[in-house]
Amino acid sequence: MNKQQFLSGILNYTWVRVLLYLIAFLITTTVFQMVGVILGAMLLGLNNGSIEDIFAQLDTPQGVNLLLFARAFALIGTLWLTRFFLRYIDNVPFSSVGLTSRKGVLADAVIGFFMGFVLIAVGFTTLYGLGMISINAIQLPILSVLAFFVVCICVAVDEELSCRGYILGNLMNNASIGKYGALAISALIFAILHALNPNITVMGFVNLILAGVLLGIYYLYQKNLWLPIMLHLSWNFFQGPIFGFEVSGFELEAIISHNMVGHPLITGGNFGFEGSILLTPLIVLAIVYLHKRYS
């Protein structure tokens, strides 16, 4: 057996392809985001400080434009990487990842977007009704909200293409894992990829695993990414720029500015509503709904 035959044989194993993709994804995302931030700082005239000073601005309300550059470049990197793996490692066309149109996909995408809104809106109104949210101000930073919307699009396409399109798609083809095992593993990977986010909690990590199941259950049955992309987009957009929660630990400028009081297990604390135990049954109900509708 020569070297080429050995490599070809190793790549036949699903877990090897997924592991290689994960490593490459982390490296590619880091490098492309850094390039995006540095290029954005140059174009916006924000490169007067050190590299550390430039990256520190990402966590400020004024850093939305830098964040937009970072996430746009990260998406470019993920698109390139996924296309490379599909073509040269998996030997399948890019369309196999699930970014295709077919009858009913537009209605499914609308359902996904609406579900994201409902999950966050129900959480906000519940916390408000319990007296755990006090609204400070309602403003309309139109440019920031539009910029965050584009950021949310980039994040949704980036993470769904990688976690569902490539990772879950590959794991589903492994008969020894089974489709539900593939769903569980991909959901755990999705949560682990967010484990270093600021202010992560145990409850937040559990909810991220459940969110991975929610985003993957439709793909499991339909092998299409448009519903999870729109659900992911809506979830992040309404959670952060609209209702004023932190998004996986990151604080964003929002239309509704508020303070939260009460135990972080209920409110989600500084991790955002994703860290709230109130979200857990909502995600479970949404999973059951998608399972019954599309299985």
C-alpha cells in the first residue's frame, strides 16, 4: 500500500474527515477573522493603536463595523473550506451540503425565522411579567441594528454550513452512529465551539446542546439548511439587537435597553437568555414540533 492509498483509506472514516474539518475550521475562522478585523480597522481609520487595542473594540457598541468585517471574512473562510473538503475530501458537489431550493423550502425558512422570534419573545415577556426585567429605554439605532442584522446573517450561514451542513451531514452517512447519534454528536460539537464564550454557564452549555439538536432536527429529515439558517438568524437577531439580551455572552447595542434582577439561573445572567432555565422547555417544545412536522 503506497502513501496515496493509505491517505485515501484513512479519509474513508467519517470521524477522520470530521476531525480534520473541525481543526481546519478553527484555524481558518481565526485567521480570516483576524484579517477581516485588521482590514476593517484600516478602511475605517481605526488602526491607530496596537493589535490588542483594535480587537478590544469588538466588544464595544462602536465596534459593530469591525465585527461585521470579522464575521464576513469568517464566512468567506468557511465557504472556501467547506467547498474544498466537499470537492477534494468527500468527492461530492457543494450542493450536497443542503443550500438548495426545492418546493416548500421558502415556507420552511419562514417557519424557522418565526420560531426564533417566538422563542426569544416568549422568554422576554415571561421575564418581564415576573418582574425580572426593567426597561430603561427604547431607542432606534438604525445603522447599528442593520449592521448587526448582517452580522447575524453571516454567523447563521457560517455555523449552519459547518455544524449542520458538513459535520452533521457527514456523521449521518455513518451507519454505525445512526442519524440520532449523528444529531447528538453534532449538537455537542456545536456547544463546545461556544464553550469559550464570555460568561458561559452550565445551564447555558446545556441549552446550547439543545439548540444544536433544534437546529439539526430539520436537517436530519430534510437535508436542507434554509430553516436552521433562518432560525439561527432570527434567534440571534431578536435576542441581541432587538430585545437587548447578551448573545452567547456578547453584549450588543439594542432597541430595548433593560436591567435584569433575579437569579442568573432564571434570567440567564450575563450570558443572555440562552443561559436561562426558562429557555430549556421552550427549546424542547420546538424540537418536538419540528420532529412531528418533518420526520
